[in-house]
Amino acid sequence: MMFLDLTKRRYSCRSYKPTRVEQEKIDYVMECVRMAPSAVNRQPWRFRIVSDAEGLQKICQCYNREWIATAPAVIIASIVHNEEWVRSDGKHHGDIDIAIAVEHLCLAATEQGLGTCWVCNFDAARCHQLFNLGDNEEAAVLIPIGYPADELREKTRKPINEIVV
């Protein structure tokens, strides 16, 4: 598949079939994540795959929206701050690095016929507590993953001349 076609197929899925995702597909997606670039190759991230009933209930405590409960799994993407690269002017690159890795995840999942959604509007402190994250670890993104039960919606994007100057 052409990369442009893959990017057009990726969307924010907010309804999932109850079908469990095969371990081979999860392994493939996570290998694609492992290959993501990061500043100075620090790879300052941790990914937790939550698919058990108790863990998914905890996810719902961090993000109280009905639709996320339809996902058979949710991946917690965390920045490990004591591993991130810091530029000489003090700019931390953990947010950039985790964004690159998460988009690798989302595109790889799309290629495998799976749906995902970036969820950043969640209670990160609650997530940290419920999942016993490390002292230097920050839950940055929740990514539900599973077989889509909804349809790809048409994307609206700015014209190219508005973003390339």
C-alpha cells in the first residue's frame, strides 16, 4: 500500500467490535513502535498494553467516555522524563518523541486493519496512580486499539498552500 493511502485510511476510531486483537498483530504494531526515531535515540518511552477487564475499567476511570469502553485494548504511552533528551536551551524532547512513536503505532495498526484514536484529554495523575507508573514517568497518550465498528469519515484538511509557505 502506498504511504499516502495509508495516511488517508487512518482516522480517530471511536467505536470498536468486541473482537480481541490477535497477539501477532499487537506484536507487529509494537515492533513498528520500537523502530520509531527519537532525539539522540534515547527512546524515552514505555507502552503498557491493557486488555484485561480490571485494567480496562481503570482506563475508564481515567477517561470517562462511553466509547472507550468498547475497545478490547488500550495502550498507555508514557514519557520517561529522566531518559528524554534535553536540548542545550532547555527544550525537552519527550513530547516530540512520544508523538512520533504513537503515530507509528496508529499507522501500523491501520495497516493491520485495526482502528486507533489519540486520547490526550484524560486524567494523567489518576492514570499514573492506578497503573503504578514510575516516578519519572508521565502517561501522555491513551490509544484504544481494536477492530473498528464505525466507518472512516471524510477528512477535512487545509489546502496545501495554507501549510506550505
